[in-house]
Amino acid sequence: MRPVSLGCLVMRLKCVGCSTVLAVGAVSLALAAPDPAVASPQLQLPLFASAKVHSVNAETSIHLDLKQRRISVIRAGQSIGRWPVAIGDPKTPTPTGVFRVETKLVNPQYESTKSGRVHPVTGPASPLGHRWIGFLQQGPNQFGIHGTPWPHWVKIRAAVSNGCVRMLNAHVQKLYELVDVGTPVMITR
């Protein structure tokens, strides 16, 4: 596989395994469409890709409160999950607005957009943890919700990332299982 054009402002991801709402269940994550809400990825089955097909539950949404640094899943008006997060540094803030989950990856691989260096570790000990939920693509970069090997930053709800939302690996695993590609992501201050 080649590195794909997704990232947290200064990083890129390599798809090790991914699942999406598409009938085939896996995509090449080189999204080239200018409007992220209507991106049409090129179909390509990566090695180890999940072929699960998900149906988007219109009553489910992700709510991120930047002031409280807390993320929640709301289903049918009820909160079914609520977790602490670390958010973007004031110089590289987490964007606000209403977005949609664009991509979901299992074991994403970090690649620096500055140096091109690929981090050799994937899984829970990688800089992105073992789950990635992308919600806003800007050029070759993408903002996302992901795990982290540095739980301290999440526990103190720090503002330290390049705009992404960091969660404890156990929490992002639960969030990943509760949402699908297409799920609304509402981010407020």
C-alpha cells in the first residue's frame, strides 16, 4: 500500500485496514473530491481490509464540546457514551461546525507531511492509536478523532494536538463501534 492523503495537519495515514459505508466495504483513502461531504473515493481493496457493510443510523451523532473537552455519542436523543478528550493547540485549533464521519481506519499509520517519515509502529502504541475516525479533509490533510499512546494528555484534557481530537484507546474503540461513515459530527466551543 502507498501512503494516502489524510492527516492531522502535519501527518498522513497509511491504511492498514479500513471499513466504510460503501457496499464493497473498503476504499482507497486518496479522496480527491473538493467537497468532503460528497467525496467519491476510488474503490480499491487494501490487504486486510474489513468487508463489513454498515448502515448509517440517522439518529446517531457525535457531539464534541471543546470548552469542556468532552465527546459524546447521542442516539435517539439519549447520551450513550461520554469521554474526555485532548484537542487542538490554540495555534492549530480543532475546527468547529457540523461535519460527517468521512473515514474509519483500523490501525492507521502516521506519516509526517513535513518530513515524509513514516512511523514504523501501528496499533495502540502508534501516535494515532488503533482507531481513526476522520471528519474533515482540507487538501492532503484530514482532521480526525483517534487514539493515543500518551493517555496523560487526554486525562488532563489538554489542548496539544495539531487540530485532531485525541481519546484514550479504550474510549476511541467504543466510539468507533458506535458510529458509521456518514454519522454527523457537531463541534462547538
